[in-house]
Amino acid sequence: MSDTVTLTDNTTGRSVELPIQRGSEGPGAIDISTLYRETGLFTYDPGFVATASCHSAITYIDGEAGILRYRGYPIEQLAEHCTFMEVAHLLICGELPGVEKLAEFQSTIHKHMMVNESLTKFFQGFRYDSHPMAMMAGVVASLSAFYHDTLDIENLEHRAEAAQRMIAKVATIAAASYKRNIGEPFMYPQNNLHYCDNLLHMMFATPCGPYESDPVAVRALNILFILHADHEQNASTSTVRLAASSGANPYACIAAGVTSLWGPAHGGANEAVLKQLDEIGCRENIPKFIARAKDKDDPFRLMGFGHRVYKNYDPRATIIRQVAHEVLENYQGKDRRMFDLALELEEIALKDEYFVERKLYPNVDFYSGMIYHALGIPRNMLTVMFAVARTAGWVSHWMEMMCDPVKRIGRPRQVYDGAVKRDFVPMDQR
Ligand code: SDX
């Protein structure tokens, strides 16, 4: 029996047999590439809830079971045993690096962490209080200007170098965005510091004296970056793929991913969670906000809750909540109160029929902001940190796509609802 489905247009009685494409795990997909030619019909799937845009071997998610794996490795094991650089190598190259390969990869990343000195001048064009994501989007896109003509995207070595350059430079650009905001001089990356330690150094060191990162902060940042590194065909990764499908410069494609990530429904949710917890203020106000979240006439949503794919606990939220406990256990003040309020909000929401029925659980963004806050990272930098981590995933998908033999420009169609044909009306008859 062939692996196909048969669709019948009940209006015309015509049937069409379509092949099913199967992967190594998870749902198969109906190959509809011949559907329009055979039936004159498109498919319609707003938000791409049930649409596979590509084949990919990078990340596997089972939303019902709350499973997340990078290249087959469970996220829980990677978060417990790896550094972010090991995971970045895994995502790009497909394998966890041995000692030598990791040293070589890290050395290449270190080599690319400095940015062209003229790039640092771009930040002077931004008001000091510009949102760091606005600076990230602008400056990451401007990387194209420095490497556009030294990049042949058909050349595998050029592609690998561009991928490593982007992972390296987004950290430096992120730190520079922060320094611009606080009016401090930019700090150069240090070749003797590993990636996350280097980022914290570029953010918090000053030319006035020595700076050593807190090992607890470095470990927490590695875990946060591993958890945020990739997530299948999410909105920002799909944006990168769509931009790349036209053959655009990879730096411009990653900048497109940065802008897509910024939205509060996506990577901007971590910043929105902290803002919302501030608005809630205390446990007594929680029922009022839960009621608003349930009110169909109120656009208000509980930020950090719900997910397109996870209809179970986001496995990343489970890990982050544990890390938050560990990082915050020495804190008493505002951070502890905010974390305790978040735990109470989660407890109340998960007992409410509305959330239970819709399988709305805390997602990766619900607790991450509290950890970043405890590490001294301000809330307008939270999505920037997400973008730094996700760049590893974005460049992995870009590399995978560039090797895909079925490489076509992404060009969705539509169901047209506009005016049917009508003739021009002269001005004196309008
Ligand atoms: C990320 O895709 C990824 O993988 C993203 C990400 C990644 O790593 O790349 O995981 C990162 O973006 C996590 C999500 C961060 N966003 C938020 O926390 C914002 C709050 N969440 C919602 O906006 C929403 O849950 C989304 C955007 C995350 C998912 O939206 P969907 O899949 O389109 O869900 P939906 O709007 O169809 O909701 C289904 C129902 C609706 O109610 P009904 O119409 O069925 O009555 O659930 C309700 C929604 O109103 N609902 C919520 C809710 N989320 C969904 N109601 C209140 N509060 C919420 N947060």
C-alpha cells in the first residue's frame, strides 16, 4: 500500500492522490506541491499551525510530550553537561565536539569576536536610550556592509566562516548596545575568556579596573543560552529561512531574525513577563489578571504562558525554574519577591480550567527574565540575550538550507478577498 492520501473535491467530484513524506520521528507531511496544478486549489493555514515548511535534522520537538532535542540529544542532558559553545558546534556541525574540535571552534569564535572599529561608531548614531534590540537589528544588518563581497554563499568554507563570525560578533554587538545605553565605554573581547564569560566581561567590565565574572552567573548564562539556542521552525527562524531563500547575504538574514524575535508574542515575551509581574505587584492581584487573560473581549494575555507547539510543560521552563531557584536562593530583595510572585501565578493559573483546557503552561520566557535580572542584566536587554543565543540556531538553519538540494525562493500564495475586476473611473465621475 503506497504512503499517500487521497483528497476529493466534493464540488467537482475530482480526487487527487498525494504522497506522504515521513521523517525519522514525529508527524509525516502531505506533499501538496502538485495540489494546485491538479486541483486549482491552494491550502490555507494561517500561522502555519499544521504546515511543514522544510525538512530539517537540527531540532526535534514533541509538543504533547514536552520533548526537545538538538541533533537527537535531550535538552535536559545538554543543559546539565555542556557549555554553550559545545551546543553551538552541535547545532552547526551535527556532532558534539571532542576536546580538540572544541578548542579549534572556540579559538575561531574568539578570533571573530572583535568587530571592525568603524562598526562601533554606528552606536553613536543611536540616542543613548534607544532600545538595545533596535541597535542590534541595525548593527547586525550593517555587518553585510563589511563582508558582502567576501562571501560566496555557494562556497561551504565561506558559509562556515560567516556562521562563526555571526555567532562571535552578535555577543560583542549585544554588549556594545548595553554599554551605549549606560554611557560606558565599550570593552573589547578577551581571547582568554570563553564565550559567556566574555560576554559578561564586555558588559560589566570597565577600563578602570579588573573584572571577574561570578562563576554562578557564567554557568547560568551557559544554561540559558543552551536552552534558547534553537527551537525548530519558530517565527524568527522561519524569517531567517524566508530571507535566505532569495539568496540574501546571511548577515541580512540574521538581522531579519533579530527583528522577528523582538515581538512580545515571541522573543519579546521575557521582557513583557517582568513588566506584567510589576503590574500584578502582589498575590492578591493575581485573580484580576487571570480574569483579564480569560476575557475574550480583552486582548490581554498572560505573558510567558502558552505555546504554539508545547501543549505540555515547556521542558526549558522546567530547567530554567530550577536554575532560577539556585541563582535566586541567595537573593532576598525584589528579585526574590518577583520570583515568588511568579511561582504563585503559575500555581493559580495551572489550576484554572481555562488554562488547563487550552493546555497553557509556562514557556521558556516565563522565568528567564528573573535570572537575567538577578545577574544584573536589565529588562531591555532580555530579548537581546535571547537573540545572541538564538543566532546559533539561526545560522544552523541557514547552513542546512544552503545545502538543501530543494532550494527554492519562499513565495506563499493567498485567498483573494478584494474587489473583482472593475474599470477606471474618471475624476469627474468619482
Ligand atoms: C517563544 O514558536 C516557538 O518555538 C517560540 C519559542 C522559541 O523558542 O522560538 O518557544 C519562544 O516565542 C515562546 C512564546 C512566548 N510568547 C508568550 O509568552 C506570549 C503569550 N503567549 C501567547 O501569545 C500565545 O500562547 C502564543 C503566541 C505563544 C501561541 O499562540 P497560538 O499558538 O497562536 O495560540 P492561540 O492564540 O491560538 O491560543 C489558543 C487559545 C486561545 O483561546 P481560544 O480562542 O481557544 O478561546 O489559548 C488562548 C488564546 O486566547 N491563549 C492565551 C494565551 N495563549 C493562548 N490566553 C491567555 N494568555 C495566554 N498567554
